[in-house]
Amino acid sequence: MAQAPVLTPRADDFPRWYQDLIGKAELADNGPVRGTMVIRPYGYGLWERMQAEMDARIKETGTENAYFPLLIPQSYLTREADHVEGFAPELAVVTHGGGKELEEPAVVRPTSETIVNEYFSKWVQSYRDLPLLINQWANVVRWELRPRLFLRTSEFLWQEGHTAHATYEEARDFAARIQREVYGDFLENVLAIDFVSGRKTVKERFAGAVNTLTLESMMGDGKALQMVTSHELGQNFAKAFDTRYLSKEGTRELVWQTSWGSTTRMIGALVMTHGDDDGLRVPPRLAHVQVVVLAVKGDEAVLAKVRELGDRLKAAGLRVRVDDRTDVPFGRRAVDWELKGVPVRVEIGPRDLENGTAMLARRIPGGKEPVAVDALVGLLPAVLEEDQALLLRQSRERRESRTTDVSTIEEAAEAAVAGGWARIPWATLGEEGEAELAERSLTVRCLLAEDGSVPDDGDAPGNVAIVARAY
């Protein structure tokens, strides 16, 4: 029987538990420059799966991948006033290169709206060039004063989409489509993380945007995490970079734009949403190792069976790792895989071999039971789907049970400080109430319409604000 790993219990110190798990599950280490991180192979494997799943969804919208430079002329950022003001505190600036002072400082990419628009203004000439739908997978640098691995780091990995459209309605609808068909579908059906889809307040929206859409999820300690955002940029950047097209009527018109992104923050969300006191629990559809087949002892017949079973499971379409490192104690290996959150362990020893069985250990609901080896190929796909659904159900039940409807600012603050979310009428809260909550380190995560949908207008009657502590 594997012994429980040494992790700080979540109930005792959630932040310490998080840091313990990141290290012991071999997801990442702190980098040599404060605020940077080294993503280890197991953690990067999770990111690769996230990339693959999202990239396929992004391409289904007609968006194509491209790449833009890491270094951006500083003058580009100054062209859109709100944008430069919003990012100024986070910028890293290169002033020297090749042993000489640069004629113009270059900003290390904090986001790419400015450089993308420089090239959109060249590529877009006619209505026939629209919509222009571009995405890039890259790294960005935003100098972080209070770093935490995956959640807030000075350099992180992400995808950022940038689009140009002929009309406001097309841009608005595309931003909403990205939230729904790319991000929402991915979070629910791959990460098994529940969320609310809403509209950011003016105070919280992206610098330079006219509207920001967000998906917000509740972590295991009741705090909120902004998972992804999609921005309606209006014509702000088009005006700054003179990004225009020739309409069917022969007039020169400014384009309407969107930008949208998701980051390696989602690995942190995965840990904080699904992790428990024994380690990580990885949703089966995401896991780059869905099943690990372990040899309990170094008997040659056992090793042969473990390898043969691994090949059969791989042939059935499962993502499998064979652990035949019998020079490492079995208990230690079992604990390591439990820490990493692999959904299923199949353990085979000499006695199992004699009986034609294997011990099936399920990480997500817990528990172990003997199963006929020959039944595993047919059994495991259904087991993995069942466990995927369980994680989503647990995530949703947490949010629903820890969200409180309130009618005063004080009640909203009490609910958030107690480790949950508060729903309060936006008409009751307003910008003054939002500022008052900010003094207590509480934020309005998003605005919802009265029926729980995304409101078209931030000040529409019946809008509801979600108030929480946040990462």
C-alpha cells in the first residue's frame, strides 16, 4: 500500500500545499531570474496537450497560426494611450545590443496588439482581405513583483489571437465565439473545470479594449482565477496604426478588432481545482499519461506481461507509460505517480500474473480493485470517461455550494473573505462599491445578466456582479 506523500494539507496552508505539489509532482522549478520558471517535462507535457486541444479548436474558427517578433519598438506602444498606460509598470526594455546603445529601445513582448497592427495595416487593403484571423503561440514578459509558479511569472507561455473585421458586429460576435467554442469548450470538456462566463467591469477590462469577456473559475480554496479573456478592441488600435480597408462602396474604413489569449496559468488552475492532499488529479482527456502500468517486482515473466499489456493499451488508443524500473522500490514509484495525478495505475506482480489479474488503482475517485488483465482494454476507456465527468461535477458543485446571493456590500465582502463568491446586483454595488471592495483586496470578477448569461451592456438593468478574492 502506497504511503501518502508529504504535502502540507490544503486545509492548513493552501498556498504552501500548492508550492509543495508543484515541486514534488515535478511540474516546475523557479528560474534563476526572479519571477521566471523552468517548466519540467511532466509539466510541459500538460502544456503540450493543452496546446494541441486549443489549437485544434482555434483552427476550427478559421484562424491561422503565425509568429511575430519578441522585440517591439518602444514607439509602437505609445501610439495607443490606454494600452501603454496599462502595461508601463510591467515592461522589460532592451536598451543595448551588440555592445552598442540601440537607436530606439525595444520592449520585450508583453502582448502583441501593437506589432500585429503594424502588419495588419500592410496586409489589409480591401474588404476582400477580411476577416483576417491570426493566432500565435509564444512567450511574453510582464515584470511580476509577486511571482508564483504558473499563476504569476515574469515570463510565461501563451497563445494570443488577433483579428480584424469589417464591422463592429462581426468583431463582437467573433470575440464571443472564441469564448464559447474555443475556451469554454476546452475548459469544460478537457480540463473538467467549471466556470462562469461574464463581462469585465470598466476598471478590470484589458488596456485599450472597449469590452473584455472572461471565464472565471473557483479554485479549491474558494478564490477566483481568471482563466481566459477575449477582448473587443473596437477601432482603438486601427486608429492608432491607420489599419483601413477599401469597402465595397469604395470608401476607406477602419477595421474592427479582437484579441484573446490563454496562458500556462491554466496549469496552476488545474492544480488548484483538482488537486487533493495526495497530489495532483489530471483529467483523463488532458493527461499525456492516462495509464501507467507498473511492475511490482523484477520477475522476468512480470516484466514481459507489463510490457505486453502496455503495448495492447497503446494500440487501443490510450496514452500509456510502462514503469518497469524495478530497481526503484514499488512504494516510491506508486507514490510518485499518485503525486503526478495519473488517472489510472495498473499494478502487476507475481501473484497477479498467476491469477491472470492486475490491481487497478483509480486516482480520481480513489480505491483499488483486482481486474482480469484481459478485461482492461475494454474496461479502461469507460473508466477514464467516468472519472473525467466526476472531476467536472466536483468543480461545479464547489462553485455552486460556495456562491452566496447577497444584497449589501458588507455581505459581499463577508462571503468572499469566508472563502467563497458573492453575487450582488451591480446597481447596488456600482463603481463606488467596486472601489470600496478593492481596498479590502476584493474584486468584481465579472458581470452577468440577470439570467446568468453575458450582458451586452455593462450597466444593463438586472446585471449581477461576482465578487471574490482572486489570484
